[in-house]
Amino acid sequence: LNAATISQHVEISHCQNCEIILRAPQSIVQVDLCKELTIRYHQNVFDPDQHKVFHAGVSDSTIHIHRSDDDIHVEEIDYINLGAQAVNEKSKEEQQFVTHFQDGQIVTE
């Protein structure tokens, strides 16, 4: 994506073996039921105070945040490795996680 969207919200669903490169700010990226997905934020596009990636049912995937010339943060996202659990009527694929910056580090909760 080379330009900002009006909503600054991108949804990605049911992808396998894909790469998404964000070259313009997107406040929220929502990813559901994808496998082997790579999300790359171009240099200085990810605002650590505002941007978040929400994901559910995503496996074998990574988020790369390029903050400066030699400051690239990589976070693996895999709902099974993150400990997703089925709760009541919801399957473990429906448990939502969020990846964002906290205290200068990329974290997934």
C-alpha cells in the first residue's frame, strides 16, 4: 500500500503465503485466518504511539517494523504459539491478539 486510506484501517483475511508492504500510515491492521503472511512496515511508517495490528487465527506469520536505517523489529505471530484457547462457544482461532509497541519494544498480547 503506497497511500494512506481514508479510514487508515486495513483488513486482511484468508491469505496464505502473502507479503503486504505498508508504505503509508495505517492506524489499524486487522488480520484474520491467514497463514505464512509477512507484514512489512516501510521505514518510519509505523507510529508506535498510535498503530496496532490485531490478529486472530493467524499462523506462521511475521510483522516487520522498520523504524530507522538499522532499527528493524520483527515479531512472530502464531495463535497456537501465543497460547490461544477455546473459550465457551469461541474456537481458539477466534481469540484475538494485538501487536503494538510498549516501552520501546514490540509486544503481542
